[in-house]
Amino acid sequence: MKTLRGYLALSIILLALVLLDPIQRAFVAPWAHATPPRRIGAFSRWQRFLANGILATLRLVGGAQVQSVPSIQGREGVLVLMNHQSVLDIPLVVSAIHGTYPKIVTRKRYQRWIPLISHMIRLYQYPVVDPKANSNETKRMLASIRDAARSSDVPLAIFPEGTRSRDGEIGRYRPTGLKLILKQRPWTVYVLVADGFWQRAKLKDFLRGVGDIRGRTKLVGPFEWADPRGDTDAFGEAMRQHMVESLADLRKLDPA
């Protein structure tokens, strides 16, 4: 029964991505470009609709227990740091931010072949990273992150670990992207921590036991990063420690 619900939930999500992709291309993108003052509102409503739809499908069809996500009032100059347990981290961080939408630092491989998602990465101008890139490509990607951090009029979100956790614990931060972002401007920083998703990070595990997901999240902050010339290493380590402590708090509430 659990496997059947997993297949059904994933099938609904994939079908929705395929069907909504042409709608995004034909209506959402032209509308946002034709009316720039309404861009943030249009992009925000569309992105939240998709994220909340995915989470609702997991709950109602797949049987997953995913608690409501804490709320962050989004605005220019907000930076969200989140741990990385599964592909569901993206709809979780989108669902958390209200009033606008985040630009999410994303893996380059998601730019191609994924219905709706690949186009959204380009449409929303997400900065992309690729650990396998050569030196020239890496420079261009870092320049894109720097430009987004410096000029974005919407929040920025990044997974400082750089890759999904294999055991659910908080891994070491890969400092390059976070340091680059912090050096561009002052930030109001939030730390969003999720748990209960890492055992279902891979597709085969997701299908086999989506109903076993007991996802919960915790938000800490805001923390003010006022001086871009400050000690980025110390600040990053402090944020990681908050992340570690928040994960421990979540597990005290629900040891499973």
C-alpha cells in the first residue's frame, strides 16, 4: 500500500510538472515580463502555488506527515540558509517565504530536461553551481552568485553544505558561495532546518516509503550581518552551529 501511494503521489507531481510547463512558458513568463512592476507578485504566487501543491500531494496522496513550515517575511536583503536532506528542501524553503519569492542557489544539472523546473531556474534567474565545472565555468558561476547577491530585490536562499546529507546530520559547509554572498552587502539571515526527509532522498526510497516521511522544520533568526567586511568564516560557523542545535531540538521533539 505504501509503495502504491508513493507511485501515485510521484505520478501526480510529474504529470502536473508536464502539464504546467507550457502554462508557465505561455502565460506566467510573458505576463511577468510585460508588467515588470508586478513581476515579484506574479512570480511569488506561481512559485508558492507549485511548492504548496507538491507538499499537499505528498500529504494527501502519499500519506507523508509534513508539518507546516515556519514563516519568513520575505524582502530584499533577506538570506536564508537551509540544511540539505532531499529534493523537497526547495518547496519547503519556497513555502516558508511570504510576500515574495526566493532566488535559490541551485545545481546546474537541474537546468535541463526537467519539465517546468528547468525553465523556472532560467526564468527566475537562479544562480547555478556545478562542482564538476572547469575553472572558466566556475568563474562565471561565481560571478553570477556575486551579481545576484549584490543586486537581487528578492531574498536569496542557499544550502551551505552543497550536497544532500547521507545520514541526516549537518555536514561541513562549503564556504565559497556563502562567503561570496556575505561579502556583497548587509543581510538579515535566517536559518531554516528540516528533518525527517533524508531517508527518502533517492527516488527508489521515495517511492517505497513516502508515507514514512515525518517531516518537520524549525526556523531560527533573524541574525544581522551588518558589515560585509566582517569575518565570514566565524559568522558561517556560528550559523552552522545554530543549524546543528536546531536539528538536535527537532529530534528531541520527535526521536523517530
